[in-house]
Amino acid sequence: MLLALTNARIFTGAETVEGKALLVRNGIIDSMISPRDIPSGYEIIDCGGNHLCSGFIDLQIAGGGGYLFSAEPTPEALNAITGAIVRTGTTGFLIAIPTNSMEVYRQVIRVAAENPNPALLGLHVEGPFLNPVRRGAHIREYIRPPVREDVEAIVSQAEGVVGMMTVAPEVCSREMIELLINKGIVVAAGHSNATFKEAVEGFRNGIMTTTHLFNAMSQLHHRDPGLPGAVFRTPGVFASIIADGIHVDYNMVSIAKKLMGDRLFLISDAVEENRKESYMHIRKEDRFTLPDGTLSGSALTMMKAVENCVKHVSIPLEEALRMATLYPARVMGLSDRGRIGSGCRADLVAFDDEFIVQKVCLNGRII
């Protein structure tokens, strides 16, 4: 399939280019040329003068399209979730699974492994090796210490399917972290009550990112800076953040951005309303909660998170876009996503000045 996307303000990940056509050949970005030089045989897609950037990459989203995946781990649910997510401009995502039973882990791993959609990057398994003190909305009964047999039971089924696992660094040994890394899993610190020293040790052991900075973790304190302080002070370690103004105050997003620069990236941590099974999420106007009112997930899209960063945190648009594209791609080691360049996948999103998604291109096909 040959596409030529024209009449767009193209953000490559490094700069914004105008007056060029973006050529796509068989799902891969070819080049940028003058619109006058578009070869014959290309389908011309007019982007209406809107912004065009790499598709968003969300490394933590639990549901959409009317389904919470952990509550309904079926191919039909995952197809509906994927379709809903892609329409919002997110062309690569990890589906998040909260702390759960081994039976549910087996189900979600099997269904994800059999799903061919190119937007699905795999699973983000939160738990079960967390600190119950910082469990947030996770079910305490499912949280357990990391015994080697349990870790091996998960990773033996999940090779190539689990992209990321969130653990509490204070409960995981170097051996356990290395076991996960050796299976190709990105290890994240979260749902943790780690001291500054314990968190730094976890990063030294190979943990490379942090799950929803400030939420469900030891707090920044002047006597012990905790997990946030360790993230700030450890070069090369990333952190995701939920920029909805509810999970994290926008002023704190601004502080974290100034301290971390290109190590801070956006996630939605979005869930879907669910009134059955273990994880019940009740939809409020701008968030989701458990029945007892505990904050349990956001109602964000990645497009909205970018908008919030621009409007409420005064982050320049180009940098906010990198937080939703290039930086999460780096976390996952995806050199062909998160930017627009020759040889990259043609995962693209066009949006207008009001931050409304106008077109989505997934793997070279207009959605």
C-alpha cells in the first residue's frame, strides 16, 4: 500500500516540517518530499493543515471500548479495547493487568499471545510482587512475596508477551530482577514503600523505570526522599506520570519535568467501568474509583495528556509529544516507533489545534 500524507505540520520527533509530503510504502515510512514530486500510484491523504506526528505509545492502559481486560480476558474484549484505543491516536500500547490470580495471568497471557493486532505491544503486569502498604486499588490477598517458583511460573508462560512488570524494589532481590530482565521484560518500580536507599539499590539491580510517579509509592520527604527522590537522583532511570491533574497536581508534574527532562513520559493508566469480578471501577465525571471511593484509574487518553501538559504545565507542544511518543519508545527499546523517519513504522496521528484527533494511521493503514 502506497500513501502520501500531505498538507500537514509534520513533527518528526526532532523538528516540525511544513510544506512536505510524507511517503509511506507497505507500512513503512519512506521519505519526505515536495508534494509536486509525489510519484504516481500513491493514494493522497490530505491532513487538512493539522499536526502530524508519530502515533502515541501508552505503556499502561487497562481497558476501553466497554471492557476491562482483566475482568474479561477474551479475544473479543481485547479486539474491542484495541479498536477504541487506536481511534484515540494511540498506535502502540501495553495492556495493564493488576495484581491477580495465576489463573487470570494464564488467561491474559494466552489471549494476548494470540492477538495479531500491531498496536498491542504486550502486557504490563502490575504485581503480584508489590508492597501491600502501597497497594492502592490492588487486592491485598493477591499480593505476595517473590518466590523464585512463582516468578518462573509467570515468565515461563509469558516470554515475548509480557513487556513490562511493576514490582516493589524493596521486596525483590537482584536475582529476581535479573530473571525478569533476562526474559526480555522491562522492570518498573511501583506500588512500593521503598526508602531512598532501597530504591537506588533496585535501580542498580536493573530496574529501569518507575510506574505512575508519586502514586502508590513512598513520598518525597526531607528526611528520606523515598522512591521519587531516588528516581530524580539516578541518571538513566525513567518514570511514567499520569497528567490529569487528579492523580498528580500539575505543579508537581512541572517540578518532575524540570528535574527529569527526557526521562519523564506520559501514560494514561486508563481503566473502563466494571461492576463485576474483583476489580470494580465506577465511572465518575473525570476519573474512576472503587466502590469505596478509592481512586482506581484515569479517564485520560494520551491525546488529552499531551493537551494537559501544554495547557496546564506550560510544556512546549513538541516536548509534550515526545513524552507521548519518543520517550516511551526508548523505554521499550523500540527504535522504529515514536518518531517519523525513513524506515520507521507508519504509525501516525493527525490532530488539530484543539487537540482533537482527525486521522490515525496504523502500520500504514488509515483507521
